[in-house]
Amino acid sequence: MGEVDFLGQLHHKHLVKLIGYCIEDDQRLLVYEFMARGSLENHLFRRALPLPWSNRMKIVLGAAKGVAFLHGGPKPVIYRDFKTSNVLLDVEYNAKLSDFSLAKAGPQGDKTHVYTRVVGTYGYAAPEYVMTDAFFLGPSPMGNNGDDQRLGLSRGS
């Protein structure tokens, strides 16, 4: 339900619009706006004709604006699954971010730490993670009773 919560509250021209959803027992269905050109992944890795560089630059800029909106808003959202299959394209090649199932609310107000498991797309780290003074990988300083690894993050003090 986190994805419904995020997309229900966040509106930006580079985020996919949630049209509706249905929950029945343990089944969930999300309905996004129709994105005529499909995913960026299909254009980069599965099509015979390459995208012109002007379209590639438009897509990259749009995706970056979507991530900047999420990370820079009054209620920051850490988008932890940035990958080509989650960048959808409309008929004019405008990029829109989709799949907020791994998104996490970022630090707000006097909360300066975000503790989370390492999830999402390998090779991508939200700027909030990278720009901190304390960046460590290991057991959570909050304590846990398992062997799972946690990523502890702190904004500079």
C-alpha cells in the first residue's frame, strides 16, 4: 500500500499518474496512466532502431527531474528502484518514474537518520545516502536479532 500512498500524495509531470487501484484478499492491482511508448528498457535493449540522442537526453533530463522532485520536496521520498524498466515514456518521449514499491520516506524535520535494508537497483544510491557524513554498511545501530545487513545513514551534524 505504500505505493498507493506515495502516488496518491505526489504529483509531478515526471511521475506516473495513479488512475486507480483494487485490493481483494491478498491480490493488489494498480492502474497507471497509459504510457504509449512503454519503458525505456524496451527502447534501449529490445528494439532494433536506436533512440536518437535528442530523445535520450530528453528522457534522462525528465527522469532526473522526477528524482530531484522526490528527493527535494518538503516530504522527501527516497526512490530506491531507479532502473530503465521503471522509466516509462509517453507518446512524446517524456519520461515518468513508476514503481514506488520500494520507495521510503526520507528524513524530515528533526529526524536526521534513515535506517533501511539495502534494496533496489544495484548501482543506484539516492543522493541523500551518498551525501551524508556517516555512511556505513553493517549491522543496524538500532539493533536487530538477525543476520540481515542494514544501511545506516545520517545527515551531517
